[in-house]
Amino acid sequence: MSPELEEKLCKDFPSLFSGRDKPITESLMSFGCECLDGWYGIIRSFCWIAKDSDIVFTQIKEKYGGLRLYYFGGDDRIAGACRMAEEMSYKTCEVCGCPGAPSKGGWIMTRCESCRAT
């Protein structure tokens, strides 16, 4: 994710990203959000749902064409919101945020038709 968008998330939801300054033995957030800008809206929506909870992100990344949100804390409501966010990523282009779908074969990437062509 671009440094500007990641910084905006960290500024707007500081408690969720408090693991950002911890060593990698405690949190992988020091690597930043390891996904592209197209999923910014999904992550931001999850953050709004989780902002008053006790969760702290330990890693945010792309894996097998989908978003993965790892965190400590939370309850069933947060777990459900996390599953929903991760499922939405399989329908959202990871580059631009438009409707998309995972590629078939090879390296799996979730892209819209326009981004897939480039």
C-alpha cells in the first residue's frame, strides 16, 4: 500500500496500528500493509467497525489473491467483520478498487478486467 494511504490509516486509527513500532518478533506491522491500494477502502471499513474494540493488527497482507487481516483481541463481531472484509477482497481489484475477480492459474491476483490487461 502506498505510504500516504497507510499513514492515513495509522493516523485515523492509532490504537489499531499500535503494533507498527514493535519488533518483528511481536508484530509484522513494521513491514506495513503488504497489499495494493485497491483494498484501502475494505481495510478502512474494517477499521471503522473495529475502532472501539481492543484489537491490534499484527499483519495486513495479500495471500492467494485475497486480503488477510491478522490481529490480537476482538470478539465474535470483529471476527465476523474480518471474514466479511477478507471475502470482499476476492471481489475487489487489488490495484484500483473496482469490481474484480481472482485470476486462474499461476500467481493468483484479484484484478478488474482493465488492470488485468496492463
